[in-house]
Amino acid sequence: MALLEVEGLSIYFHSRNGVVKAVDNVSFSVDAGETLAIVGESGSGKSVTCYSLLDLLPKPPAKIEAGTALFDGIDLLSCDAAQMRRFRSNDIAMIFQDPMTSLNPFISIGEQLIEPLIYNEDKSRRQSRSDARLRAIELLNEVGITDSEQRFDCFPHEFSGGMRQRVMIAMALINEPRLLICDEPTTALDVTIQAQILALIKTLQQKRDVAVIFISHDLGVVAGIADKVVVMCEGTVREANDAEGIFYRTEDDYTKKLLAAIPEGAKLLPNRAQANQSMLRVENLKTYFRDYSKTPAGDIKAVDGVSLEIQRGEILGLVGESGSGKSTLGRSILQLAPITAGSIYFDGTELNTLSAAKLVPWRRKMQMIFQDPYASLNPRMTVYQTLAEPLLYHGLANARNIDQQVQQLMDDVGLARSSMRKYPHEFSGGQRQRIAIGRAIATKPELIIADEPVSALDVTIQAQILDLILNLVDKHNLTMMFISHDLSVVRYISDRVTVMNKGVIIETGNTETLWKNPQQQYTKDLLAAIPIADPRSERLRSSNL
Amino acid sequence: MEQISPQHQEQQAQQEQRAQQEKGTSLWKDAWIKLSKNYLALFGLSVLAFLCIVSILTPWIAPYGYEEQNLMLGATAPSLQHWLGTDIFGRDMLTRIMYGGRVSLTVGFIATAVALIIGVLWGAIAGFVGGRVDAVMMRIVDIMYALPFMIFIVLLMVVFGRNILLLFLAIGAVEWLTMARIVRSQVMSLRKQEFVEAAHSLGLSQWTIIRRHIIPNTLGPVLVYTTLTIPSVMLLEAFLSFLGLGIQPPQSSWGLLINYGVETMEEYPWLLIFPGVTLSLTLFALNFLGDGLRDALDPRTSKD
């Protein structure tokens, strides 16, 4: 018998607007030393499934309608609260997605780490503070935190995201659980850190022979780590098989769609850049943020002397990890962030010297697409109002033809005309991003800066939005700066690529040239860390690391 | 999730149908549709409307004149001639409550409106512009907080003479401070949001952004605070009148009636109970309506 056997699990959410079948008749099993990946897009029920195992769901609205989850022969779904606390403290541990919010900012990480040892539900397993401290330091070393003795008393804000996730892993492992549930543990991390964390989880698992359930939306991440894969969609299991079966011999349409949606390879459309037609020129741009706790010399140098040029008609990809200054660079170009020094020329006009009033006609020519489609639309304005606003403001439409113009825009970005009077919250993430794109192209701009426009979206939606962007660029003769942390996406969409790190440009080149022959060590490391949705090559690669 | 479940599709179809029926729908029209389905809010609205109409018509429909005394009668319990009894001067309570409503409701609404307008604009501008402007504007608020408001109002009264309209304005001019702080904190978090940045990059002027994108998104807390301000303003008026700064007998207001009622609570309880019940009813109605409006003006709550 396997360590955990989930059988016919159904969880419904009962709300005022009816019943949502979040999880519907799901079964899987996982054994010691085995990694099971649960893959699915947002809303597929993958997290709900795993949260229910530890009784972490809010009930109501959630209700477990049917099913069993036998852990060592005991049903997790029907055991009482005391029993559940024993399972949580000794047998099953969980790692959450966002290391920034899953640690208590007011308690030192050491204190948080030893909590499960000194307050164990099982009194016989409680340890003294000094023993617990030794154990915690040992474990911090094991998860790759150096100087763990000194860092034991540090607070979470003194750690980077990757380090915090290591602390979370240490905390999960401190009571030597037999089952470890990881809910998208690397989604919030940079690609190089992601590779390190994945390798860490894998080595620890092999060393301790724990069972791992790994929840992810990213098939690339799963390829290297999973023995078995369950693909979920809308609460049901679409396919369950070993990793090779899923990646190489899938029969399921949905799995095929997921695999096909992973951006791969080079840009297919030709480079439309018009040679010697410089549209945007940035010279030695510096954007500093004042850190009030420090002297002016301690300013945060988000962008520190960047020069670049974009030709009319081309798509320039801007790649960097979090904190590299890529978003600030985009916002500085659009005059949304005040710059400290340097110049920005648009068609030969220096923008940063213009007054706010003089800038208005230029603003029309440059638009931005933002990352988070949930935050980038005014929740109190309908689609119609959102799209009509720029048209009316810039005099591109009048009262007579505004309806028709808005409809035209909605057609352009692939939204149904009938949803014109709906509010943003009535749309899915992908549809919202379409509205945001519609607003950006409404002013008939020449340059669009897209700041991570697809990173908040599911992989199949991501593919659709990328194709929409490519289409619109072609149709409306746009020039684009495409900012992203996802190298595969950037390769798929851009003609040229600029790599940024810590506020400066590391390297610029034609996309394919740069991919095949990166010059700088930083670029090489970045490219090496991209997860590939191919278990065999992933395994080969990780054994070489 | 682009792939939508059958349920969702059904829901969408319904919504589309509705959207077509309500062609030209706006935030306020939607709000009205939602409000008309919220019975508690409708109850609140009807109570308030009833009280307003009665107040307006009082000079014609009141059973007695507000100055009419009957010292021989003195304080009597509710009877057929005097439904709500009479006070110690033999004045009819129903009449006094009706006339009192005229003052209390006007104070409540006008003073709150003054507070609302100043507070929202002040807070929105301070929060949106930020930096030095914000610092100066909020220091002014702090200074006004520190000033004892009584001195402020007494000063106004001394300079401009005692005048009921001035009283409204004076109370409003004191009550906007908290509103400004609430709105400012809301605006500060809103202005960092991407949709405001998007509005900037569309080239919209600052004022347009404040008006179209910022203020509508502060409505929730503003409405709730407004419904709390109206009653506190009514009681403030009573306090000022009690000190002789507001209105004077034989004119009355609910607050004043309650104040006098408290003094004679043990002998003549009805002098406290009836004005008290009227004021409480108004507050309940306001709270129900305020909550209803907040939900109705939030597009995220469903229309059903």
C-alpha cells in the first residue's frame, strides 16, 4: 500500500451564486521516495486538493462531498482536530508559494524554525530549546544557508526570496515528515534561484526518502523533478501517468494543448525593423530612488547608466531577474518615473525636458501594457468606458462614432462585442489582459512598452496573448519593448534581446545569435537555468550540475 | 481561465442578456438596480424619505404650532389629543419632534455634505500629489485637529453673528478632518496601482485622473464614514444648542429634545423615549442605506 492514497475526492464550494465543483472525483497515490506532480492551470483545483489533505480549506464555503485520503491507513478527511494536528506536526509538511508572505516578519527565523519542535502536539517528541536550536542550525546548513549560526537570529526581511524559501524548506523538514507538499514553491522566484531550489528539494528527498507532492502550473519545472504526473483541469483528473508517459506519449487533448502552449524556439515572423530608422534612443539613463534611511550616496540605483536604441518596427526583448531595473527602465522611458540623469529621445525629440502639457501628444504615441491584468484596469469602469476614455481624450473619436470605434477595438483584441458593458471583474485574467491591450492600442501609438504582459497568465492563455501581441504589432506597425523575466517567452517574441542586471546592461544582440553564443557569464547562467519540458534532457542536465 | 465551465457560460449568457436589456448602463444605474433588490436598504431609504417629507410639510400638517404653550396642562402622558404627550410647558411633543426634525435633518445633511466635499477633495489632492503639498495639507489638518473646535465655532459665531446656516457650515468645517485622512490613505494606495499609471501614460490630466479613476474607487469607505458622520453631526448640534450657540427654544431639534428629556427622564419618560426613538430610527435607516449603497456602487458585487 502506498503512503498516501486519495480515492474519489470531491470538494464543492457552496456560494450564493450556486455550487462550484472545485474538485470532482480525484484519485491518486504517492509512495515514500516518490515525487508526484499535480499540474494544472489556475482554477483547476490542484491547490484545493492538497489543502484539503491538511484540513486547510475554509469550511464553509468548501465542503468535502465524498472520498477518502488514507495516510498510512488513517483517513485524513475524517480524523478529528487533535489527530490532524499530530499529522501536521509530525508527518505531513507544506511549502507555500510566496516566501515573502509565508514567514512571520516579527519573529526571527530561528525562533520560527524551532516552533514545531518545542511546541509539538506530541508531548513525548518535544525538545528542549537548546537541542532544537542545534537541530535547526544543522538543518539550515543542509538547505544551503551559510553562517547559519549567526543567521539563526535574523529576521525574514534580512533574507532574499530564495533564502526565505530555503528557510521554509528547512522548517518543513525539521520534524522529518514523511510527506512533503510543495505548492508552486518556485513560482515567485527568479529562474536561477528556481533551479537551485528544485535541485535542493530533489537531493533532500533522495536523502530522506520522503514522498513529495509537487503542485505546479509549469510543465517545464515538473519535467526534471516528477516521477508521476497528474494533469488536472476544472476539478477533474485529465490524465495520470509516469513522467515519460505524459511528456512523450500523451493521448489526452488537454495535456497536448498544455505541452504545445509552452513557448519554444525562435520568433517565426520576420524582423520588421527598418534599418537606420532609430525611433527611441536612450542615453546614459539613470533612475535612482531615494532611500530616506540613508545618505544621498545610499540611493537605490534602479537604473544606473543605460544606453539603448530601438529601431522603428522591431521588437526588443528586455530580460532580467527581479531587481534588475528592467521595469523601472520601461517606466522611465515613458516618463512615469522621474529620472535622475540622462536623456530619452523619441524621433529626435528629447522627452525628459518637456513639460507635462507638452508631453501629452507624445504620450499618445507611447503606451504601456502592464503585468497584472487585475490591477491595471479601473474596477469601477466598464470595458466601454475604459476603451472610450483614451479615444475621446485624444480626440480620436467623437460622440457619433465612439461606439463603432470601441467595437472595432474589441474586435481587434478578440473580445466579444456583447461584453462591452461588463466590468473587469466579470472577465478572466486573459480577457482582462486583452482589454488592457485594447486600451494601449486605442491611441494608435507607435511604441508600446509591455512590462511582463503574460507572466500573470496561465500557459495556454499566455500563448494566445503572445500571438495576439505579435499580430497587432504586425497589423498596426508597432514598435515594441517587451520586458520579461521569462527567457523562452522573450525568445519567442523578440528580434533583439537586451540582458539587464543590477541596473546596467550586460549584453545586447540579435535573439538567436545571443541564444547560441552568449558572451557574458551572467547570460550563460541565465540561459542554463531555463527549465525544459523534457524529462530526459532535464535529468541529464541536473546530473551534470 | 479561458475555458469556461457550463455554469459560468450560463451565467455569462444571462449577464449578456441583461447587458442588452440595460443598454447604456452606468455605475449609477447599476447601483439603482442592485439597491432596489436590497430590502434593508430600501427600508432605510423609505424611512428617510418619509421623515424628509414630513419635515418639509410640518408647518402645514403639524397638529399644533411650535410656540403654543399650555402651562395649565403641564407634562402629560400620551393621549388622544397629544399622541406623544406634552412637555413641562404643555407643548405638544409630536409637533416639537416634527419641527425638531427640520433642524436636525438639515444640519445632518448640509453639515455632512460640507464635510464630504471638503474632506474628499482635500484628502484626494493631498494623497494624489504627495510630497510637499501632501505634507503641508496634512499639517493643516493636524493643526485643526489640535484646535479645540468649540473655540473655533465660538469664534465664528462672534465674528459673523449667530446664524443657523453658519452653524451648519461651522460643524461641516470641523467634521471634514477625519474624512480627509480616510480619503488620503485610500488615495495613497490607489495612486500606486497600475490602472492609475495607465491613465498617466494615456496623458490624462491630473484632475481627470483624480475625478475619474481615484475618487470613484474611494466610495466604499467614504460612504460608510458619511453614514457615521450624519448622526454625530446631529448630536454635535444638540451640544452646541445646549450651550446656547445653536438654535434656541421655542425652536427645537432632536438633539435638544433628547437633552431635555434626559433631565426629566424619571418623572416624564416619554419626553426622552419619543425623540430618542426617532433619532435611532433615522440612524438605523442611514446605516442600512449606507451599507446598501456601498454594495450597490461596487461593481464586484453581483446584481442578483
